[in-house]
Amino acid sequence: MNYLDQVIAAVSPRWGLRRAQARHVMAQYEAARPSRQRLSSQAVGSINAMVQASASAVRAQARDLERNHDIVRGALRVLVNNVVGANGIGIEPQPRTAKGEVHEDYANQLRGAWMLWQKKPEVTHRLRWPLAQRLMAYTWLRDGEAFAQQIMGPLASLEHGSAVPYSLELLEPDFVPLDMSDPGNNLRQGVQCNAWGRPVGYHCFKGDPREVFNLATKVVPADRMLHVATIDRLHQYRGMSELASVITRLEDLKDFEESERIAAKVAASLTAYVKRNEQYGGEGGTPSGGAPNADGQRPVRELEMMPGMIIDTLEVGEEIGMIDTKRPNPNLVAWRAGQLKAVAAGMGASYSSISRDYDGSYSAQRQELVEQWIHYAVLADEFVSMLVQPVWENFVRTAHLSGVVRCPKDVPLENSDDALFVGQAMPWIDPYKEAMAMEKLVKNGFASEVEVIRKRGQNPRDVLDQISAWRKDVDGRGLVFASDAANDTAMQGAAKPQPDDAE
């Protein structure tokens, strides 16, 4: 402590203590001190204020890039296909009795009603359930959020798509006004909350606000509205696009590639030029091609270029000079790859899938896939918890209350909607190695056949039905295949030497 600090401490001990503490903090956290070389962010507003100020602009930029930039469109498809997949999130009903056993008959009834409902799950009857899931995931990842209103029970103006009176109205985030806030009444960005901050209702436009102006709004109870959103911080109510942190890089990449394309086109139009020595017609000499005419214009001479030609029309003192435009840029590929790796890291997608660059060994590709797949699994878990699981639970409840599929007496109501939600499986790089690994897991009891079949994108019950029908057809025709374990065991027993043969 220097002399000044001693004097201050003697005059005001508390002031001196605070000064010493402040100096200690400054010494420990250098990043908190801005300088000319390093500027620090001073944003101290709430996350909701930041989202309200930026979400609409970011959403518009993300939609523009999705329409006009092939990389963004491909990256979003990579995310959706790996999170939701071609057949959507698989659901295996597992309603359990009070004893903890799966009620197979009730599960089969739910499975049959669910298959019929998936054909027309939403109010327009245009989308099947897998496509509806992909569109919701696409909207969620691009815009930051998506909404789905649940309509349960008979409604005069609505025809449900199946016997179970349950339908969804899929909504883009524009239907819930972002600028509707009243902190005094706990209304935050179109979300009505209680004193604890729990959403109790959503203010929603009755029509598309982008097509009709001055639309009235209605309040949809929170238990009827599903909100799929990217939540990055606590106390956040509306979502932000997954592209928010990489939009600037993507726009720079798009502009740079466009500039390089234009430069390459210009370079392709430039071939050669005629160079003249000064003493034979250059500056200060008589121009090549003859003297000017009476109007002072020089005769026009054209030189045609074609592959393999020999130019023998040059005059004395002339030579052909080739134009080197340095195009295409040899550094473009490496620079583009570096930018795409940064984009992949920001979006949580695989670099190989975004760039379509699959160079590398099996070990390198496997390592990238293993590390990347956890990001897809996390997104799939969020999607299931925010959309798929609530839809299934309300479907089972509506099916029971409407009498379409009644819950048995030996199955508690809280167990009626138990189910296994199966996301996309990590794709196989080496099918033989992957198949052998799955077989060992099943044989040793570390995985079930249902899980393996689900991860391959198929329905276990459909596989069993196909195998059963196939076995009956094979037996009826008197055919024997080694794919049947019974035949394989019988053939192995017949191949063993008998005691008489051994002698």
C-alpha cells in the first residue's frame, strides 16, 4: 500500500477497504477493463428486452437467407432431418398396470388410433404428422420458435381428421405479437403470465397479420398452446433463431462467393492484348494497321482467337500479351471451408453435412459423427418435450374422454400415456461393424429389439407382422432359409457327425 492509500485508510477506514478491494478485483479480472485494443460490451438489459429489440429483424434476415442462400437452406435441412427424420419422432405406447406390467391390449388400441390420427393431425388436413413435425422443427430452428394451438373436443366449425376429436393449428411466431407488452399486468411479448412468471395465456391474432391489418387478438389458454422455442437464458419468454450468431458470417460468405463468381466471369471474357513497341507503332509512332483516314479514324482490325490457331497477322513490332487475372482464386476453397466450420459450430450442425465434404478416414468421420450426434440428441429431446410428448399425452386423454379408446380399469390414468419416444439413430458408417455391435448389445441385454428397430427408422410391430407373414408364406411353399433361426439350428444339428459316422 502506497502513502496515498495509507492516508486514505487512516482518514476513512471503510473507504480505504473498498479502494483496496476494487484494486484487487481489477487485478483479477482484466477482461472487465476495456482498452483501445479490446472493447467490452456494456449491454446490461434483460434478455426479454434484447429479444424484443432484435427477434423480428433476425427472423427476417434468417428467412431471407433461407430463401436465397443454398448453404443456409441445406444447413436447416440437415438439422431437421437429423432431429426429426423422415418418419418423425417414433412413439411406442407403454401403458402400465398398477403392477408395473405393460398392458398390451390397451397399447395396441392406442397404436391403431394413433396411426389413423397421424394421417390428418392438423386443422387444414394437408399435412401428415411426420411432415407437420418437420415443418414445426424447420420453423423453430429458422425463426427461433413456433406455436401449435390444440383443439380438443367437438367444435361446430371444425371437422377433426379422425375419430379422436383432437387437432392442431400450427402457427408461425408472427401470430403471437412480439410488441404486445404490459409489465404492470405481467404481459410480456404476447405472453400473459402470473405473478410467478408462469405463462397462463397467449395473445394470438385471429388471422395472418401479414395479410390482413388491424386484426383482433384472442387469448389462448396456456394448456391449449404448445410453444417450441430456443431458450438460451433464464426468464426468457420468446425464442431467438439458431442463425442469430452466424448471420453476419453467412452474409459475408454469400457476398464473397458472389464477388468471386463475377470476377471469374470477367476473367473468362478477357483473353489477350496486342503489345506494340514504340518504334513500330507504339506511343509517338505510326499506328499499326495503316494511317488514319480523312476523318482521323484508324482502320479497325479484328483478331479472332480459337483453340490451336496460329496468329500470322501481327505486324512488325507487335506481340500478343496474355492477361493473367489470378482467377479463380486458389485460396477460396480453404477460406470457405474455414468459414463453414465456424458456421457449423454456431448452428450445431455437422460440417461434413453442411459443406458436403466427406474427405477423411473412417476414424475421422466416425469421431465427427459421435461428437456431433449429441447436439442432434439434445435438440430432439427439446423438441419431444415441447411438442411431441404433450401432443401424445393430450391425444391419449382425449381418446379416453371421447370414448374412442377407453383406459382399462387396471391401468391408472397417470400411467395411460406412458410411452417410449425414439429419435433418429446415428447413421452407420460401416454397416457390418454397426450391425455386429447392435447384435451384441441385444444379446447381452443392454438394448432391446424394439429400440434397435426404432433407431433404424421402422415400426417394431410392422416388422413383426412382415416377418410373421413371410415365415408363413415360406413354410407354405416348402422353402428353407438360413435367416430363420430354427432352420439354421436344425441345419447345424444335421451337420454334426453322428456316433456311427465318427467310427
